[in-house]
Amino acid sequence: MSQRFQNDVAVVTGGGAGIGAATCRRLAREGAHVVAVDWDGESAEETVDAIHRDGGPESLAIETDVSDESAVAEMADRVDERFGAVDALVNNAGIRVDPKPVTEADEASWDRVLDVNLKGTAFCSKHLVPLIDDGSGGAVVNVASVGAGWARENWAQYDATKGGIVSMTHDMACDHADQDIRVNAVSPGWVITEYHVGDRTGQAAREFVDEKTTRGGSDENILERAAKPDELAAAICFLASDEASFLTGVNVPVDGGASVI
Ligand code: NAD
């Protein structure tokens, strides 16, 4: 595998599971010191243990709730103390809330989904972007969703946060261009993670993942299947790398063509 992130420092929120864990593993395989941030500290530790077991670069797990600004500020201080600078920030942590129309959504669920998805992305950017050296070609990748651009029943709360992330991406790209920091987003379609596997274990879990990620496993996109987390990690790492040096402010759908049908 190429070493596009040799000696870089990459911070990935929601690094304990799913797309975030796959992104941490890929960044480390490509040479980065990874900081896996997750409010589930054990899962972040597991990601980092796996990196070290594979002989990857020295990496760090930090238990942090991205929706808590003072906790995010402390996390950024720890990153600064340990590594001194950041080259890539992946704002991936996100939650879903029970799907319902706006007319039925209560204030508590609005607060929860806005706090984690939208304000979490803002807080991590606020405290970690200043650790990216001016002129070093650093990058931020925000994880949105195809839902940001779709009209669909009952997803207004989640989709509103993801639409906000896409808008924030456009404007952050302008705000940080003179520091040579690029800011882009990816919008995943359906990606099979531990969340979808649910209670299934062993052979049943493997068969479920195989079925959904093989052509015929989904009717929502051109490829007619769900993605594996590694396929999102590949796109995120491309945007974070110097190979994407002329891409900023864009939202890349990684959705098997779902957004064009
Ligand atoms: P996941 O639930 O498998 O993993 C999310 C990780 O984020 C978990 O480890 C969780 O503990 C962590 N997390 C959640 N809230 C947090 C908080 N407040 N602070 C710190 N960590 C927190 O999710 P996933 O499917 O890998 O999704 C990752 C991102 O991709 C999310 O932003 C999600 O909205 C987006 N996305 C996923 C899909 C999909 O089909 N899987 C589709 C579109 C968008």
C-alpha cells in the first residue's frame, strides 16, 4: 500500500467503529499516526490496539464526546502535547435518531442530533484546525450523508444535520484556503457497519454482510449493493491526501450511484 501519510498525524472522530475505525486502520497502513476519538473509549482503544498489533505507527485513543466543547478542547490539548501538530482531521462521529416527521420530533431529539452531528463537527474543527500548520497542505474531511441531498420521509432531523455539514464544508473551505487547508465532505450511501449487523454473530453476521455488499443486496443504487466501510475509508483518505490537492469545498457522494438515479 502507498505511504501517502508517512509521519503525518490524523485525527478521526468516531474512530471506534464502522467507517471511522476503517479510516483509522487505512490511515495507519499508509503511514499516519492516528488519534482515534470516540465517546466509547474502549472501542477507540480496540482500534488503536489493532493498529499497533499490525506494526502500525504509534497511535492514540482518546475518549471524548464530540458534542461537549470543553471535552473537545481537552482532547485537542492532548493531541497537541503528544504530537505537536495535526495533518488531517476526519469529522466522522455521527448518530441517527428515530425517524419521524418534523411534526412529531421532540426538542430532546433535535438537541441530541444537532449536538453530535453538527456542533460536534464544528467543535472538533474549532479546536483541531488550529493545530494544522499553515502551508502544510493539511486537510479536513467531514462525513455527511446522501440524505443531505435527498427528499425522503421521516429523516428530516438527521438529514438537516448532514445538510448543515455540507454547508459548513463549503464555508470552511473558504475560511481556511489562505492557510492551504482543504476542506471537503463525503456523503456515504448505505454502508454496512456493526450497527446494521446488530445481534448477528459469527457465520450469520458474515453471511449478512456478504449478502448486502454483493450485487443484488440493495436496490437503492446503480451498483445494487451496500458499501463496506473500507470503501468509504478509501474515499476519505483520497480527500485527506495530497492527491486531492485541487479539491476543496466539495461533497463527494460515495453511494454506488444512488444520488444520480
Ligand atoms: P457507527 O455507528 O458504526 O460508528 C459511529 C462511531 O461514532 C461509533 O464508534 C460511536 O461510538 C461514535 N460516536 C457517536 N457519537 C459520538 C460522540 N458524540 N462523540 C464521539 N464519538 C461518537 O456509524 P457509521 O455507520 O460508521 O457512520 C459514520 C458516519 O457516517 C456518521 O456520521 C454517519 O452519519 C455517516 N453515515 C453512515 C452511513 C451508513 O450507512 N453507515 C450512511 C450515511 C452517513
